[in-house]
Amino acid sequence: MSYPEQAPDRRPTVVRLAVAVLSVMALGALGYALAGLATVGGTVSRFRAAAADTSADGGQIDVMTTLLRTSVVLSAVVSVFAGLLLAGLALGVAAGRTGARVASWVVAGFGVLFGCCGIVALFIQRITPLDFGDDQVAAELVDLTGNAYPSWWIPLTATLSVAQVLGYLVVAVLLALPAAGAWFRRRRSTVAPMPHPPGGFPPSAPPPYQPYPPPGAPPSPPYPPR
């Protein structure tokens, strides 16, 4: 009787590196969310102070302030979700789950796509000013919005976007290497259930209790008297 090959106790180096990269990316996403929430108060205060010297009225300043605060909060929520997702993928890959490996490839594909779109959008925003036509008030408020962030915020966002793209590419390549594929296959064969014999019971399960005599059997002859 042959048994499935046992998986090695230690994960391959490529799998451990993939888990490490996913973990670092998860921490980076959570840290970015915390940084955004921690600085939103100062950003709003700087924007209001600068907007007071423009021709915008109080209602327009309130609307732009709400949009500014909402964008920061939504960005933080997305970052927290991404961090939790990456942490879950890291745990699944470390446990040798094939589904986590496939999910990592899917998430990496979307991550590279969104990361590249974010880099392009940030680049276009920095080199091409928005055209508001005759609405000079909106143009002034939008310019003040970009200047209200801390000086390190835009470089941090750009750096994290580039690091995100590179991290997803590294994870996808590491999990596609032959060493990782062989380890995941061995892990899957180790946890696969043993097939039951046709028409019978599992080897470890005892046969069901059968009353004596079986139903429908002729009664046994009585013992002769002594």
C-alpha cells in the first residue's frame, strides 16, 4: 500500500520570500492608512487658513473641505482593506494553501494595474494643471488642496505606488517558480483524503453493528434439553 509523499517541514526559500513581501506590503498599506488619518486634521486646517484669503465664500470652502476629508478617509479605508487582504494572503501562502497562491496571482494582477494607473494619474496631475475655465474660485481651491497636504505626502504616495507595483510583480514571480509549485503540490497531496474502497467502508471505520440473527434469517434450532 502506497502513501502520499510527505511535504517537507520547512517552506522553500521562494515561498518564504513571497510571504515576507506580502507581509511588508500589508504593513505598508496599514501604515499609509494611519498616516492619512493622523494628518487629515492638519491638512484641513491648513486648507481653511489658506482659503480664507481667496474670493471663495464660506459655502464653497465647506464643500471643498468635505471633499478633502472624505477623500482622505476613503483612501484610508481602501488601504486598510488592502492591508488585511494582503495579510490573509500571506497566512494562506505560508500554510501552503493552493487557493491562496492563485488568489495572490489575481490580486497581484489587479494591484499592478491599479498601481500603474495611480502613478500615471499622479504624474499627469503634477505636470498638467486642471482647466476650470472661467471658474477661478474652483481653480484656486483645488490648488490650495494640493498645497494643504504635508510636504512629504505626495512623495510618500508616489513611492508607495511604485513599491506596490514592484511588490506584486515579485510575489507573482516567486510563487510561479518551480520550487514553489512543487511544494504546493506536495502540500495538496498530503492533505488529500484517502479514497474509500468501492462498495465498502473506510479502512479505519468499523462495520456497522449487525443484530443477531440478521433480519429475515430463519430462527436457529433450539438446544436439545439435557
